Amino acid sequence: KIKKWKTTGCYLTAYAIIYIENSKLTPEKSDDIYELDKKFTKKIPIPEKLGKYLTTEKYFHMRDMNTSPDFKTSMDLFYSHYSTIKSEPDNIDGIITVDTHVLTQLVSILGPVEIPGYGTFSAEIDKRCDCPQIVYALSEIITRPTPYMRVDRKGILGPMMQAILSKTYSAGKQAWPKLFETAWISLQGRHLQMYFMDEKAQQAAEAVNGAGRMLPPTDGSDFLGIVNANLGGAKSNLFITYDVKQTVSAPENGKLSKTVEITYKNSRKGDNCNLEAGLLCLNARLHDWTRLYLPTGAELVEAQGFNKEPSTYEEAGFTVVDGFFNLEPMSSAKLVIKYTVPYSDTETYRVKLWKQGGVSPFTTLFDVAGGEEEVLVNTDTLFTTKF
């Protein structure tokens, strides 16, 4: 049995239990993550790092337990608490997360999916949100406020999974290359991440970069992992793009100086998010918890663009710069972070760029000792150049 999650940023929104035997997948149940939290009765204080920004919560809920960017670390924590809930299946073999990118790509290949009682879902762009129709329709069903209590808001996930699986099994041979390509790209881009209890299965997932790991470099390379988490109630991150510029100087006395600029843009008009209006609120003010994971020993020199001065701390072999900012619809924001990094190679610059799960590819412009080069980050990327 596999527990399957949909993940956005650091928030788990819904889950399903699926049974796999002889390569056939059978959905057993699907539900809102809030229903699982109701069964989780432990009162664990919210971690200080998260509670500093998520001020509406006093306790650590299961829906927030994937705050670590390293997927295995998050799922180790999550499953240790999930396994204490007696009413949930206890013979889980693994956990898989998928985002709406995977869903959209599957429907794009297989064609529109019809689900009795819910309607037809496609990958066509819906003008109401300038996003895939399936994303807008699911948001209408699941998140739009109503003047009455809706039962089983996310009960559609099970039937939708079954419908997509049925179309997959009946798809012609011409569709399979595209399906395999989509699966591979989704793994490499961390739109699909896997965690297994069996050690050999976990090692296999890690071997193909499908386990969502974030591990510190061991070869003396520089490292940058940008982690954004939308802590607001809207889905503003659907409409936000960002690009990065890194300015790097040649190392002196075993250190190099860096400036990282991250420019965020929300080019879409905001929605009417007044609860009394009863309209779908997708685009509103972004409440972004931003973390930069840097090589251990990095020292922050200056930071601009955060609401308050960011904090720095050590975590899992990294130095982390941790801050928060807001972004309104139809606007942009820029973070500028200056720091030093231990670095000994005076001839070649090597940096490992880590890509967060659930985010679209982004560009990074490198200015290394005056020479510029642009890189598209759609998976973990190693960039090398001469000083």
C-alpha cells in the first residue's frame, strides 16, 4: 500500500491510500488532510522556526510536517506520527507526493477525464485563472467558500485517480513513451517524490534522484537551495514567477563573496477574497517564508527585501538564511542577500543548484568575476566556470 500526497510548498493538502498488486493500482480512500489532523490528538508545540511566521497555529499539525526541504527528513517525521493513528492503515509501504503539474501533464497526454457527478476535466487553459481547467475546477470544488457546510470536499480525489488510472491502462501504445517521459521529468523536477520504508526501495529512489533529497556537497563545491513556502490561504504561488542572479567574486583567503538577487513577480490581478462574496480566491497577498540553504560556514553580510532582518542557523549540514516577505498581486519584490562562502579553488567555480519540489523551472544569471552566463534550473543543476 502506498500513501499518496499532494504537496504545495510546505503544506500537505489531501491524501489517498492506494493498493498496488501485479502493477495494478486500486484507490482505497481519499480525504482532506484536515480529517487526518482531527484523528491526530497529540498536542505538539509548533516548531519555533515555523511558528514565528505561521502565527495562527499553536500546535504542530500533520499537514505542516513537511517543512524540511529534504523529503526523507520530512516523511520520517510525518510517518512517525501517522503510524500512531490507530484508525489509519498500518501496512504502508511508501509515500508518494505529486503536485498539479503531474496531474495536468497526465490529462494533457490522456485527454479530458470525465468523472460522474463532478464533470469533465482537461488541461486546456481556463481564462478565469489563466491556468489549466483541471486546476481551476478542483479549486472550485474544494476551496470556494459556500454558505453551507460541504461534506467530503476532497472526496473527488479518489474517483479522479480511478478515472485517470483507467485511461492510462486503456491508452494506446503511442501514449506510453510520453507517459514515461512525463514520469521521468516529474521525478527530476521534484513534481513527484518518493519515500519507502524498505531500504533497498529507498536506495533505488535516491539513485534516480526521485527521493527529494537535499544533501550538503562533499567535494568543496558551492551550494544554493532556495525554498519558498506560501503560508497564506490563497494559491498565489500559482501565479508567481521568479528569477535569480548570482554575482560571485574570485576567492580570497579561502573565501568568496556572493550576492544573490531573487526577483519575484505576480503579474495577475487579485481575486475578490471577501468571504461574504463567496467567490473563488486564488490570487491574493503572498505570505512567503523564504529559506536559503548555503554551505556550512557561510556568513551573512547583508540582506534586503525581507519584512524583518532574517535569522541564520545551522541545519543538516547547511547554513540557513531564514526570512519572510509579502507580495501583492500585480507587483514584484526583490530579495538581495550578500554573504561569504568558504571556498579554496582559485581557478574554477562550481556550484550545485538545488530545485525545490512543486515549483516551476527558473532562470539563474551568473556573473562570475565579470563573465555572465544564464542557466535554466529545471532539476538539480551543477554549474561550472572559470574565474
